[in-house]
Amino acid sequence: MPKIYSEKEKENIRELLLEEAQIALAHSGIESITVDQLVEAAAIPKGTFYLFYQSKEELFLDVVSNFKKESEGKILALLEELDENHIVTSLTKVFTYLTKEVYSKGIYRILDEKQQAIIRKKVGKEKLLSVREELFSYFKELFGYFAIDDKEDLEGFYSAYMLLLYSFLHGDKIEDLEASTKLIIRGLILQLVGE
């Protein structure tokens, strides 16, 4: 008979699974991680995993969905601290923070076609597209905070930012990824504010 968990225990287990999956995602792709590894890291029985998720792919989509919730508060706080006298530096700081989070937490891996195929096979195309759209809308929403009157300009900034995120799929081939990323973000911000 399966163990019955209290609501608090369920919440703790879900948080632990999300944390362990995020750590695993940061270090490798979805295909190289097993449910056995996740439950061992979370120190829970394998059967308990399936009380929460039908597959590891479903869990990883939750990690991506959870990213917005986790980062949104920090991003909004950074936006509120903007120094109008140093707007380019301030905005570069905001978007560099966001981009570092996307990279360090492995969120960019959702952009990889091979990873998407693995997820699509287990959870379906609709669920995958829904989570991707949620993430992409978040990025677009952040650019939308700025007074960009021309929709084409907004799409252009968003597309340039997404191009940067796609480059992370080959980040191991870039000599100084952090410096390159910051330089690209600063260039985008300079274009954004028109300086």
C-alpha cells in the first residue's frame, strides 16, 4: 500500500524533486538523467516519484515553468532599482542576471531540438509548446516593459535575445562565454534605449 503523505509532505517532496531536477538539468541534458538518479538524489522511493509525475520529462517541464516564478521577483526588484543616470549599465545588469540564471539552471536546454523530441515523445507536443510559449512570453514581457512603440523593434530585440540563448547550446565552444554574453546584452540594451 502506498504511503499517504500530508499536504506539507507533498509540498516538500515536490519542491525537492524540482530542486534535484533543476540541478540535474544544469549539469546535463534530459536524456542522460534517469528517474532512478532523481529519486536517489531526492532520497524518496521511486513509487513516490510517480505520485507526482508520470515521467521525468514532465518534471523537467515543471522546472522550466517554475523558472519564471523563481526569477520574476528578483528581475522586478532589479528593474525597480534602475538608476536613470546609468540606464545602460542598470539594464545590462538586469538582463545579464536573467541570462546567467537561464544558463546556470540549464533552462536553455529546452531550446535544443533533441531535448524537445524526448519531451514531446513523453508528454506530447501541446504540453511542450505550452511550456515553451510560457517561457518565451516571459522574455517578451520583460522587453515589453520598455517604451518600444514599434512592434517590429520589440520582435527584433526579443529575437536577438533568443539568438543569444540559442548560442548557449554551444556555450562549451565559446572561450569566454560570460564576457561575450555581457557584451552582447550591453549592445542590445544600447539599441533598446537609443544611446
